[in-house]
Amino acid sequence: MKIGFIITNYEKTIFPDIANSLSSLGHRVVIFTDHKNIPNVKKLIYFKKNEIEFFLINNKKHHPVLALFDKLFKIFSKTGERRFFTLLYSIYKFIKKNKDCDFFIAEWDWTAFMVSIVNLFIRFKLIVGVHELNNLKISVDYPGRENKYWLYKIKQWVYKRAYLIRVNSYVTEKFLKESGCNPEKIRVIPLHIPNWMLTNKNENLIEFRCRNREEIFNKYKIEKNHKLLITMCNLKPVKGLDLAILALPYILKNNPNITLMICGDDRMIKRLGSYKNYLENLAQKMNIKQHIIFTGFISIEEVKKYLAAADIHLAPSIIDTFNYAVVEAALVGTFSLVSSNVGSAYWVKEAKLCEIISESTPKVWANAVLKHLSENKQIDIIECSKYLYNKLQPNKIAEDILIAIRGNNLNVFR
């Protein structure tokens, strides 16, 4: 098969692994993307690398004829999309050059919208990757959630035009169905484990955990007899971090030797301001601020070290379509407690490295933490981590994508 990928900022996404896997399985892969080293946007620049064909434009410049239309779209749509018409025209040229593709995969909503417009003029099979639920009609709400009706209508139009909708979890599937999407088109195919999540092949996992626990405890001056709870995400309300703080007093009543480490970059939330300040004020009011450490941004290379140092990773998200931190915690042998709306939990629970908490109340979460800390049950974290990797390694996910495509009947979707 010939497979077309349409992904902006391709190199900084997780999708190169899937493109490489599809290529290694014997398929021809062509990719449209943008890159800083490409001189202009007037024409597509072609090159081939590792059997994958690329068609590129510059990642910042506007097409000179379309620059005004780009700026007007940004002003009137209020979406922050800077180069709508430049990208739309370039995607049209890419698809026209490669219209013999068996199908095109468009990741993210704006990209899929542009590809769907092109699909009005050139017939092809479109697969849309859905990874977020903003602007959809669903039963979950939280501060800062985007909820524009016209964008909801656009998303529904895109989903109607799609041949197949690949969602990254059963959580995404549930809410996509709730929003009115045709369930017959939806296929649940999880995200894969990228290479940067893995520890060195020659690294002993137990030694890795001990070494990094000592390093992190020393760096933040944590008492050696303390149990470390950790969260790893951007600081925003959808992640439910206030629940972790609200649960902490109940935990401390039973075990005062607890430190909660909140890792991640702060976010400014509309009508709320700095979410970090909000959480700090909440901790101050509850007189537990001395038990909480805010680390700020953690680089992608350091994440696994922090997760390995912890006793429990917490993911109390209000809604999280996937959540890679739960997966990465499992890969380094750290158990997670997660809300029922965390997408990756299904596969991590299969690997025996997480528990799903269905209630979002502080006492329930506190009891779950205390129960896990008191348990003497031993699991083979090395084997559990291997099991998870085998489930989510790139070649397996690429094969799942192909199975989903081959299992479809085009007449159902047109």
C-alpha cells in the first residue's frame, strides 16, 4: 500500500515511529510536513530518507499570495491558527501529487479540517487521528475548557467525511460517541511507546530506580523515610491536581512521612490565572504546603528519573484522552493511581501497574494511596514493564492500524 501522512511539525511529534514501522512492514510512506530548514512555501521540497518520501514547506513563512488571508483567518477565527490558507494550499498540492495513495492519515483537528476541505475536490480515503476533545459536546466540564459551537460543528463535519476515525483510547471513544460521532467509524488504537521513554537496554531496572530515588531525594532535600507521591503533567485544571492536594491531609493523618511532588510547567487559565498559584494557595489554606514540592518544567530526558524515584504516580485527571506519564511510570516500575477518565489506564492496568479509581473524592483517593503504601504484595515490575512495551511497541501499533483499515468496508462510510 501507499500511505500518506499529513502532520505539521512532524519531527517533534511521536508519529515518525509509526511511519518508520509502516515502511519497515513493506509499505510506501509519503509525508507532508513543515520544517525550519526549508527556504519557502511556494513549492513543495522533495527528499527521501530511509525509504520514506517527504514533501516539505517552511514552518513559519506565509505563501506571499495567501498571507493576507492567513492573517484575516487568525483575527476572525480567534483560534491562534497563523497559516490556515498557506497550509491548506500546500496540503492540496501534496495530495494532488500523491492521489494514488490508498489512504491519507491526518493527525490533529485543524490538519484534518484542511484535508477534509481538499477531499471535497479530490476523492480519497481519509483517516483522522483524534487525540483531544476540546469544543465537543460532552458531559465533562472544567475551567479553561474550549467550548466553541462553530468548532464543534466543524469537527462533526470532519468526522462525517472521514473513512475511519482512529482514537487513542476507550476514554476518547466514549466521549466521541457522546458528542454525536458515528460509532461505526471509530477504531480504538492506542498510542505507541516512543524510544525516548525507554531506559538503556543494559540498565538494571531495580538499580535504576534506587539510583534515581537517591538523586531526586538529595536534590530536593526529601527525608529518606518519606514516601514520595508524584504527578507529572502540565499544570492545568483538566489534570485534576487539586484532588491530589485535597486528598493529602487525609493521607498525612495516617502517615505524616509523605511528600507530594507536582512536576510540570505552569499554565495561565482564563478567569483563573496561574494554575500553580491556585494550587499553592489551596495547599496554604489547608496548611500542607510544607509537604508539597513544585518542580516546574521537567525535560523529556529527565521525566523517567523522577517517575522512577516515586512510590506512587498519581493521575487524578478530570479527562485525559491518553496520558503518557502513566505509561512511562509503568515502564520504570512505578505504580499509578488514575481516574476512570485516563485513557492509557486500560493497557497499564492489564500490565498490573495501575489501579483505576472511579470516584473523584479526596477520601477515596487518600484511602487508595494508603492501601497501596501498606500492601506487601510484590509484582515482577521487570516482566510487567516488558508486557506493556510488547502491547504498545510501534510495530504492533502500526499493524493494528493496518488491520483496522483492511477490516473496513468503504461502502459503510460513503
